Amino acid sequence: MNMEADYAIIGGGVVGLSVAWGLLKRGLKVAVIDGGDGSFRASRGNFGLVWVQSKGINQPEYARWSQRSVAEWQAFAQELEESSGYNLALEQRGGYDFHFSNETLAATVEKYLRLKAKLDGNYPFEVLCHNELRKEEPEIGPQVVGAILHHQDGHANPLKLLKALAGDVRRLGGHILNGMTVCSVSLNGQFSIACEDGTVIEAGKTVLAAGLGAAVLGPKMGFKAPVRPQRGQVLITEKLPRFMNRPSLIARQVDEGGVQIGATNEEVGYDDQVTVEGLAGLAKTALAAYPVLGKAQLVRSWAALRILSPDGYPIYQQSPVMPGAYLVTCHSGITLAAAHARFLPEWLEGTSKAPDLEVFGEDRFAHA
């Protein structure tokens, strides 16, 4: 089977589908090449935060890029909900960073104040002592000495986002080719992407958004693609009456009522299995934050692999040897979904409205 498109997107997760959706909205023909069921899929295992807090501590441009996306998320969600029929359960009423010692709280506040100065004051957060926090979250535990409430934070349902994007990409005329493994990408006037089953996609431009798959395919296309996996484990409780008002980095109560507890940060290579030690650590921290969870039944757990660059920031890079081929990768696919859908197509098309993403290029890894 052969197919022609303006863009071939290699990778059918939230990042690839967000970019595809944005390109289709501009009237371009798009084919999305998605991997098989055995592929590592961060989009199906993430925490669902739409988050600014703590991002860009050492790189203010990452904070600005996250803020720009978060500011666009409501309009993005509304448009996607109306066209797809999925409720993305977006809430943007702030989020917490809980602290169990005054020392870590003070140190984090100092970092935030430095970042806020670099962002011209656009970093709205407040510090809540334990008693102030209890007014916002009555079920908070006594071990939590305080929290940072960042007003640009929120959360959404990531699986519904994935379904909505996939459905609307198809509705807009995009092709999603599932179960495909790309074996080669060549450029001779236009791109030719060959898959293991014999399918060939011809495209004017190509976007590599394959997550960890970029580590193998990227160097073949002229990218450094220095991505690595980091395991995150998650616990899910039964559906509970609403008792959390805002999400945190420790736990969030999803729209259906269950509490999602996470997540670990483990350097274990490509091992995506859950462990007793990892889940026990999550449970212990969650109980310290919300003792009421001691009465809840756990219903499932999972582990997934994040996609991280050496400095943790996104990579947006055009290939130096294959003009028209772009690498797009990040570990904040949910937070940045709105930016990837609304703004990144302008960068890919090279329009006058294109965001300046030079700081996220691969030149920063020249001496890595």
C-alpha cells in the first residue's frame, strides 16, 4: 500500500497526534504512522497534569513555552470536545507542591522567586502553611507542613485526550496507520517512509515524534536524538466521593472519582514493570499527604516510560542532512499538547507567526 501526504508523522501518541491535528486544521494532508501494541507508549501511562510549576527552573524559556501552552489549553479543549464528543475533564484552578519539611519548602520557594524574576513576574504562586492548606484541603495530613499553590496548574483526562485527538484527526481527513514499524526514511525530492509490512508513505515533510523510538530512528535521519527512558509507576484507587480540590505532584482525584497516585522516577532502562518497592513508596507518601486514603481500595497499577532528553527539556530540531525532517520530542506531552496543536505547525511551516524554539535545538548537546 502506498500513500501520499503533505506530512508524515512518525508516532501516534499525544505529541504526534497533537501536531497532526494542528496541521490538518491548516488544510494540510497528514498521515500518522503508529507503532504496534508492544511499543512503549508514554501517552497511555502518564499522570495527566497540565502543569507549569517547577518547569524551567534553569531554563526560563521552557517555563514560558509551558505557560503559553497552558494558557491555550481551555480553548484547545473546548474545540476538541465539541468536534470529538469527548469530555477532557480539564480543570485549571491551580495545583500543589506539598512539602514535609520547612527546609525543602523554603528552598523551593527561593528557586521559584528567582524564576519569577526572570519571567517578569509572570509566575503566580503562593505559599500556604499547614493551617492555610487545611482550609483548601480539609483531608490533608499533619505531616504536610505546607505547600506551594501555583495558579497556572491543572489537570485533564489524558486517555480521553488521546481518544479525542485520534478521532478528530480521522474526522479531519488524516490517516492513522496503526501497527506499523518504520524501517527506513529516505529523501529524494520528497520523503519516502518504508514500513516493515511493505507500506510506503510519500510526504513533503516528516515529523519524528516517536518518543523513545527516536533513539533508533533519529540518528538515521541526521538527529542526535539523545533520549532515554525513565520509569514512572502509578497506583489507582476505587472511585471515591470528591475530597481533593486540586491536584498535586503526589496525587490527583480524576473526574470519575478515583485517585491517581504517582509517580516514581526510576533509572532502570527499558524496564516498564511495576515493583512492590516502587508501589509501596508511592502508597506511603500518599498516605502521609492524605491519611483518608488508608481506607481506600486499590484497583490497579501500572508503569510507563517517560521520554527524557539530557536536560529534561523538549527537543525541536530540523535535520541538518534531511531538510524538511523534524524531531519533536518531550516528556510533557499533555501540558504541551495545546502548544503542539496551535503553535508548532507554524514553526514546521516556517510562517511569520512561528514561535522561536532555537533554545530547544540539538546544538545544546554539542558538548554532551
